[in-house]
Amino acid sequence: MWFLYILTWIALLVQLCVATLSIAAGLYYLAELVEEYSVMTAKIIKYLIYITIAIHLCIIVFEDFSLYMTIGGLAGCVAHLFLLQDFPYFYLTSPAFVSSIALLLVNHYMAFAHFSTVWYPFQEVLAYFTMCLWLVPFVFFVSLSANENVLPTTSVIMEQDDSDVVSNYFRKNKKKMGLLSFLKTAQDSVLPQRMRKQF
């Protein structure tokens, strides 16, 4: 009987490793798609925000939620719309970014306060958190790497030397900080490098 118990824990560890690798591979693939199709991603994010607004309006009409919580959710959606104006670029000090993060935290606090006082089945609580609080921020998180490979435009401030816009852009942006570059760095450090044959 003890052998099956130990085997259960080993199987749980293997399942956790497989699930983690699957999530990482999925995030890597989504980040590649976002980089390739940034205009389409912006449209998808806009539609997701509109769907979230519609869900909040339906919650106001059909459910007995706190009015402050649903208005806070709608304010968060408006902040996400303002954040979408500069897509695929994200400026951490912009009022849209700061307000969307602040409203996300406030909305989480109000949702936890509401669901701790009024009992709902776990599936309904998870549905609210997934559709109203986590969906749009998760898509924004995945799209953080979209601005890494966007071609430079003439709005990039050039230095005083005679280099062209592209060379100046790549010289200034040597360090990439997006999700895709993080996953590539993790891939390079975890997986062994294959040796190529020298002919």
C-alpha cells in the first residue's frame, strides 16, 4: 500500500511538470502570434474589452452584485481601452497604465470582499474572476512582447551621427524585456544546445 502512495506523489510531480511545460509552450506560441499579427491582436483585445463591458452590464441587470463593484469593473474596462490606444507599446508611467493596474487591484479587493460576504458556488466565482477580471489583463500580459519586433518609424529620435533610422533603433534597443525574450532566455538556459556539424 505504501508503494502506491509514493507512486501517487511521483505521478503528481510528473503531472505538474508536464502542465508547466504545456503552459510555457502555449504562452510562447501566443507571444509569437501576437508579434506576427499585432494589428489583429489589438482588434481582438478591443472586442474582448467590449465583451467584458457587456458582461458587466448584464451583471448590473440580472444579478444582485454590489453596484460599486460593477462600476469599478466598467471603469477598469475604460482604462483598458485607453491603454489600447498606444498598443503595442506600453509606457509604465502613463496614466492609462497606472490607472488600469490600480483599478485591477481595487476590483480584485471589491470582488474578494463581495464573495466573502455572499456565498456563490465556486464555478460562478471562478467565472466572474475569469471573464471580468483576468481575461483582458492576461491578453495584455501576453502581448507585452509585441513591441520588440515592431519596425521603427521616423518618430524615433535619432542621434547626431550619420546612421540610418534602423541602425539607430537597434543600437538603442539592445536589451529586450518582453515575454517572448524571457521565454527564449529560459529556453536557452534550460534546454541543452545542439552542436552543429562542421563541414
